[in-house]
Amino acid sequence: MNREKKRKAYCIAVTSLKGGVGKTTISVNLASALSTIGHKVLLVDGSIYNPGIALALGIEDNAEGLRKIMKEGNLKESVISDKRTGLDLLLVDKPMLTVKIAKPNIVRLLDKVKDSYEFVIIDVPHNIPMDMLFRFIDEIMITATPDMPAVAHLPKLYSILRRKRIRSGLIMNAVERRGYDLDYNTIRESTGIDPLGELPRDENVYRCAMDGTPVVLKYRNSPFSVGIYRIAKAVERRQKI
Amino acid sequence: MRTPYIIRIGAQKGGVGKTTIAVNLAVALKLMGYNTLLIDADSTNPSIGFHLGMENANMGTRAFATGKARIKDVVHVHAPTGLHVIPGVVSDKPYVPTAEQSRRFSKELRDSNYQFIIIDTQPGYMKADSMTRADLHLIVTMPNMESCASALRLAAEFDREGAKHSIGVNRIRNRAYELSLSEILEGYSGKVIGEFPEDESVPISIAEHIPSVLLNRRARFSKSAMRLAERIAIGLEPEQGRKTGGFFGWLLRLFQR
């Protein structure tokens, strides 16, 4: 518990076991929602091989972020602020295929920045090893869609998280409640994970993906946004515990 | 066209439909009578098993790739079609075969008597010659910014390595906010060889563990998959390869006579 005292920011990694279930969309919108509620939030793009946040927010300039850190090692200068969402961002502008990542350095740098924020949200793809993050994060938010390929391997991840004593939450995305979708109870029974929230399939999400604005800012009352704000409130509560 | 003709299906972004297209293409080729092998090379989240109803395989691509088993030890037969499948087995660590292992893997595939080998890869960037050099890289994308941007990045990497690639566009819904085919082609040097519509028969077929081309041959997605299979089988030349079916095709052929 000593560990808990030192740190300020509540750090959430948004991840999944299958691609395309909505990691980046959820990270961007959850961060924007927390920022709108009045928190100081840092959003980090951890998808170093296939970055998506810069595109999702329509940011083209100064998106060097993580690459700049690799070069100069200065975190403060690599972070950029986005006026529209009020977020601080640590981005990746192009895939870092050849860059050798000095994991200890990144973790040390992120540790440093934790003092200046209330929330740090990291978008982590499933194809990079997460071990290096375990020391740093407070909660892993696993996203999935209600179909077998997305949820089938969750129990294994969950058992790792339990062993490491990392708090986790499951978010079901693109829920439509069609006949062929897996239902809530099946998922809970087969994975042992309690869903933290669910987000409906929402046409506005696709619409926003094209013009680089978070859904929560553009369509405040869209079903997806309402779901995100509900999750943001839940996260607020979890931070205090 | 030399055999086996190896097609690697990949994308940098996940969830665009790599596995769905790989499975349906392989089954379509098998139904056309070609001796086909489907390999699940996704080491972290293998899912071909769910599509084909073969979840319980305990030995697969990893054992083959790391040299622990020969090809015949890991091949499973998909009972309804007779398609040969090397399934993936779940693991938390992605494997990277050594150069020696890749060479052996490649040689064994090249020496096999399959006509088509379809490899479903995991999302992310893979070197064109990792594991085995493919004859065609099919890059799957959806008609949106994120996945097209990463598809074009992947294409650029393949260009640099001199590998042949084409694009398949999946989940086309013809909405105003989607990228159109011509917009995608603006930034792409190669060909679009497959266009797949958004189709409810796909999630249904996944839930049923039966590939769409078997479950519902008339579904729009299945038709696209079969069209792609025909196109690939004919030799990847769309001009001479495209056969216009139905009444219109009959009319065309009548006038060409």
C-alpha cells in the first residue's frame, strides 16, 4: 500500500484480446469525458506499431510524442495539449517499427508524469507485451464485443491479472442484442468477469471517426456518449477506493 | 502459377475481417475442388477454430513453426468440407521463429502438394518474408480512415521489400461518411481484388461456427468470397478472369460469339 500513497494519477490501460473492438475509440472518448467532467487527464497512445489516437482526434502536427521521448528523453516537451478536448496527449505519429524501445526508460518517465495528472489513460494494443505496464497501472479495462472470437480468450488474461492483483473491468462494446450475440450472463459465466459497462452500437461513432472529433463532444446525448459518461463516473468512484 | 500458391492475409489494424476472409476464401477454394491448406498464424488470439467449429485443437502452428512437429502431425481436417487446417493454439507470448525454423517451415510448405495455402496472420506488421515468402499478400481493410491508413502503411512496407500485394475491402456499407473505393485507390498503388459488403450473415456464421460460404451461399458476403476465390484461382488477372454471371453475362457471351 506504500506504493499507492506515492502516486497521484489513477492509471488505466485500455486493452483487448482482439483487434477492432474499440480500444482507441473508448480511450479517446473516456479521456475526453473525464476531462469534460473537470479532471486533468493524460492520454497516451501505446499502439506503437499502429498508432490511432492522432488520427482519431484529427491531430497532424507535433504528434511526435513517444518518438520524441526516445530521442530527447524529455517528457514535458513531448506532451502536447489539445484545446478542444482539454486533454494532454502523448502521441505516436508513425509506427515505430525499427525503434528499440527501452522499456525501463518509458516506465520511469511515465512514473514521473503521474504527479501532474489525476488520470492517465493508455491505449494498449493486444500484440505488445503488457508486462512492463503492470507495475505502473492501477486498472486494466478490457474491451470486447459480444462474439466468441473477442471473449473466448478472456479467462486466461483474467487469471493473469488476478495473479498480479490488478484491478480489471470489462466493457462490452457495440452491443446490439441481436439473436446471435452473446448475452451478458453467458459472458459473465464463461469469463468470470463482471462487466463494468456496456456501450451500444451507435452510428454516430462511425460518423465521428471520419472527422476527428470524440463522440462525447459532438453528440453529447448519443447512446454511446451516455454509456461513456456512465463509465467515467464509475471510474471516478473506483479511483477513490 | 506455381503451386502451392501461398496467400498471406494480413492487416495492421485488428478486427477488419482477416480471419473471416481467410476462412471463407479457403473453404470457397476447397469447394471449387482445389487442395487447400489453411494456417492460423495468429499466435496470441487464434480464432480460426471458432469459425470452423474446431476449437479443441491442442497442437498447431506453433509446434510446426518451432520445429516440434511435422506438417502431417498438425494438420486437422475440417469434416464438412475436407479442408486441411493447421489451427492456432492460445498462448500469452507471441512466438518469433528463428531464421533456421522459418527456412524449414517455408521449405516444408513449398514441398507440400497443396495447390493453395492460405495463412491468416495476426494484426500488426510482419516482414514479408517472415516464416515464409508469400506469393500474394492480401491486405484487408475497412472503408474508414484508421484501417485504410494502416493498410497503406503496410503496403508501403511490402513495396519496400518487393512483395506482391493487393487490397480486400471488407464491411462496405455505402454510407456517406465511408471512404469510397476510388478514394482508397487514390493512395494505393496496387489492385483492389475483393469487395465485401457488410452482411449480417457473417456474425451469424461466426456464432454458428460454420463459415458463411457453407452456411448461406446466397448471402452477399459469401458471393463476394466465392468471386474472390474464382479470381485467385484463375490466376489473378481480373480482365480475363472476371466472369460476369447471371442473365447479363449470358447476354454478353451471346454477343461476343
